[in-house]
Amino acid sequence: MIDLIKKLPKAELHLHIEGSLEPELMFRLAKKNNIDIPYKDIEDVRNAYNFTNLQTFLDIYYAGANVLITKDDFYDLTWEYILKCVEDNVIHTEIFFDPQTHTARGIAFETVITGIKEALADAKERYGITSGIIMCFLRHLSQQDAFDTLEEAMAFKEDIIGVGLDSSELGNPPSKFTEVFEKAKEAGFKLVAHAGEEGDFSYIYEALDLLGIDRIDHGVQSIHSDTLMQRLKEEQIPLTVCPNSNIELKVFEDYKAHNIKELLDYGLNVSVNSDDPAYFKGYINQNFINLCDNLPLTENDIVTLVKNSFRSSFIDDDLKQAYL
Ligand code: HPA
Ligand code: ZN
């Protein structure tokens, strides 16, 4: 099984580039940029990665992102992730970034996107890895802030395939962002949103009906509504599931309690993704391996999960057919 997982060419659809910041790079950049970080060494960092829910993770994740200052920093961050893609045989990746995390610190939108974009261009040239960039709005901030970010992004429209919604879910439902998603759709962006990670299944309904999203990120709480499950199945709406993340953030008690096999057996379009791999103990292959170690997934299931990620991707139809 492990051989199959390693061997299969994969696509990744749910990966926050800031969440691929490994402690080693964090230390190097902190030193170079003279940024204080609250850790004395790498081991200290790893010990701090002991989360009880989404918010306890986000606090540490945003603090880590403070070391990213220059275009080269964003390039190096992205390039290190690309090297993991090579290792794990990920041949297509659609990565999230959180512009507001950086612009709020005085880092220009252009600095961030250019560093990421140049690394992805080199990934294509050097390894043939195809990619897309999705900009996420931080849902703990206001819709006006998201509107301002969308406006800033328009100058880089050619570099961004979609918009998403992430950060603290509880208390910040999709309905808070209805108008800005409508505007993003008019501008031609694909739409995704984190929904039903910690929030209940009503967040998934809102993402579908009020935001008109193309994919749900996480979505594991859909299991609590039969009507929603039927709809997700009928419409084959993609759910980008992130097993390691769900365990680390205590969405499920352990891998054996994870519902991905149930979602898959029901006929939903689910895929496996790494979310924030530097914080959640592993990249995409490790997510698959942890699932296989704990759930009765068959080889057929693995192939279906991998195919789902390609068919749910935003790549052009020609390339999609080639990948499938
Ligand atoms: N959920 C919400 N926001 C996030 C996540 C997540 O899993 N990872 C990074 N930002
Ligand atoms: Zn996520």
C-alpha cells in the first residue's frame, strides 16, 4: 500500500503555503530579517506545536509567518514546498496564500505574490509541476477588509486562479462574505471556502448557497446531515479533506475516528490534502499513510481519492484529461 501511495502521481488542492514553513527555515529567516521569535531552538518550536483546536494553531501559524519579509523569503518558502512535492510525487498543486497576514505587517501584496509565482514558474520548468494560486480572505477580519484585498489583487489577476476563505471558522460564517464572493465571481475567479471543519454543516450550506463555491475545503461535518450528504453526492461537490490537520486540531479524536472512509463509501468526491504540513507532522504521502494505518482503505480507495483530486482541480480540461 505504501508503495502505491508513493508511486501514484498526485494533485494537492488544499495547502496553505504559510503552513509549509518548516522550523529550520523559520529560524534562518528570523535571523536574517532580525525578527524575534518566541523559541530558543528547533526542538522548542516542535514542542509548541501541540494544539487543542483551530484557534490555538492559528495563533502560532500567524506568529510564524512574521519571519517572511522579502520576495526571496516567499520564493524560498514556496520552493521548499515544491521540493516536498517532488519527494511525494505531487505533479499538480493549487496553493493558498493569506495576503492579509502580510499586508497588515506592511509587506506589499506584490512582494508576496511575486515570490510565490517565481518559485512556481521554476517548479514548472525544472520538474514539470503545474500549479495555481488561490488567495484566501481571513474570515476573522471584516468583509470590507476582504473587499480591499480583492481590489488590490486585481492588478495580479492573471496570477491568481481563485479566492478562498480561511482562518477562525466559528462565529465567522460564510454569510459574512456573501457580497465580496459575488464580486470575485464577477471578476472571473474560481471560488472555494473552508467550511464544516469546526463549524457545523450549516456553514457548508452557506458556502454552497450564499457564496456559490466550486469546492469545499474540509467539509467533514457534512456527515451530520443526510440531506446535505445526498446533495454533495448528486452534485459531486469536491471536499478537500486534510486528515493530519483534523487529528492535530482535534476535529476527530484519532485516525480511527476519522470519517473519510464513510464519506468515500457514500460516494462523495473527497480528496486527501496536507493543509499546513510543517505544523501537522507531514506532507501528502504521510496523510495517506496515516489513514491506511488506521482505516480499512483499499487500493481502489486510494486510486479514487487521487483521481478525485485531479478531477476537482482547476486545471484546463485538456491537461485534466491527460492527468486522469
Ligand atoms: N482552517 C482554517 N484556516 C486555516 C487553516 C485551517 O485548517 N490552515 C490555515 N489557515
Ligand atoms: Zn486549510
